[in-house]
Amino acid sequence: MATAAEIEEALQDYVQRCNANERLRKMLRNWTRVVHFRCTDTPDAFTMRIVDGEIVETKTGADGTPDLVISADSEDFANMFWGDLNPAAKYASGEIQVKGAQEDVFRVDAMAALIWVD
């Protein structure tokens, strides 16, 4: 089980990698969303705000009305944000769940494909 502090640290690293990835930023241009990450094994949650393809804010807790809700256990979130876990297999098996509009789910899939290139 990962602590909230470990997930937050990993999330900050993820934000830096996403915002530095020009290909990803270009793909997400004009995409503005609020994403909630909810841990299934702890009460922890995190909010990410994306404005025109740039992650402009993250915070602890579920803040605002989400466009997407991604649920997973705390260890999977930490490993995913650090880049140690490609979420595709966990998503396919149902261990990571994504709820939102189909177009937004496709964009999250594309984010994973560009960030976690094997």
C-alpha cells in the first residue's frame, strides 16, 4: 500500500513528464478537464486540472466536479505515476477503472501510450 505522500510525489513527477512531452501536449491541445484519482484501498483521492493540454494543478482530495474518475489501488497509482507500471494491462483486467465520456477515456489511453512507451 502506498501512502498519500508517496502518491503525491509520484504524481508531481508524472506532471513534469507530461508537461515536458511536446507530442503529448500537441495531442491534448484544446482539451480541458478535471480528473479525479480515487484509491480503492485507502480513502485517498487526488485532483488534476488539465487546461488546453497542460496539467496546471494537482491537489490532494477530490476537488470540483470531475470529467473523468480513475480508480485503482494506491500502489498501482504510485507505480503508474512513477512510470514503473504501464496501466494498459491493469485497465484491460479491470484493476484500473476509468469513468467518463468515451472521447476522454480515449485521450487517457493515448496519454498512457505516449508516456509509458515500452
